Amino acid sequence: MPHWDLPGAMYFVTTCLAGSIPAEGLLDVRDLRTQLDRQPRPEQLSEDDWRRKKWKQTFARTDEWLDNRPVVRHLEDKRLAVEVVKSMLHFADQRYELWAYVVMPSHLHWVFRPLPDWEASLADDERSPREIIMHSLKRFTASQCNLLLHDSGAFWQDESYDHCVRDEAELERVINYVEANPVKPGLAASPSDFRFSSAWLLEQPEVELKRPISVGQVFNLPGLFERMLGES
């Protein structure tokens, strides 16, 4: 997949479990991408807008397979989902602003913006801030989740699907999309009912949080992760 990294950008990133999309789905997405690439660019769209439109259509088809017909669903295990949430929260306010997230049975959606001071400290690293953030999360959560699964195989798909959010209107649409994701396949009646999402976190009665999420408050809340697990 192509990736676009821009200084100060807000990213909407989707990461799938290894093997989560069946062969039929991979073929379907590939065929759609090929069809779109063969189509001429509409005159009313710029090259950038046409690229974004093709990405959105391909992404929507991919997400449909992940929501409705995934082969691998390790993150249905609440223990694993909590490990992923903890990992996303861990470097919020230190490496990035965390704006939204949801941990689905077969994949993860999240929205974040690397912090300028942290970006400036990476002058000698050839990877982009987005790549460093994603690598850190995937490596740590793969290790933790494989321990819980008593496994050692590949946990995440190598590639991620990422998109630069252009403005506040698009950011609002993306956040709504992320947090409503569990409702589409019937995992929750409303976004705030799904425990492994920012919508649920921001609705907790003792949490006075706004976007971006203030992690210092989250980790000081007693019993928060136990409630995610349904243990209290």
C-alpha cells in the first residue's frame, strides 16, 4: 500500500490481524483497486482528490470484509483488546495526540497526530513518525497478545492502511466513522456501548476528558481496565 507522510499531519490508521482477510476478500479488494486505477481521472477532480477518492473506495471495501467476514478474530478476547487499548494510551501526550480509537475483533482503527517536539527529536531516524509509532505499538502488542494466546506466530499484518486527515470537517467525519464501527456489524447498539473504544472511554462518569485524550487522568482511574474486561 502507498503511504503519505506529512509534517504535523493527523493520521487515520487501520491495522489488521495477520490473515484476517480471506483470500476471496484480498482478491476482491485487488480487483477493485485495479478497476479504479484503470479509470480516467474525472475532470472536476485534482490528482490529489482523485487519489483520495480511490483510496476511500478501496478502504471501504477492505473494512467491509474486516467487519463482516474476517478469518481471524483474536481481538474478540477482551484480554487482548485491553492490551491494545493500553498500548495506544501509553504514549499519548508523549509521542502523539490521541483523538479516537476502536479495537475491533479483527482490526484496529485509530486517529493520532505526532507531537512536534517528539518529531523534532527524530532527526537521525530514517523512518517517519507515523512508522515509528505504528512499529512500536505493533511490536509490543504482538508480544503481549501472543503470550496470552500461548503463540509465537505473526500477529499483525505487515501493512497498515493510513490516511492524512486534511481539515477539521474531515477529522469529525473520521472520528464518527471510527467510533461507529462496532455498530455496523452489530457488536454494540451505540458507539459508547463498545468498551474498547474512545467513545466508551469519554462517556465514563468520572472521566473529564476532551479530545485529544488526556492519558494522565485515564491511568489514574481505579478499576478502569477491569471495567473494560467486565470484571467490575
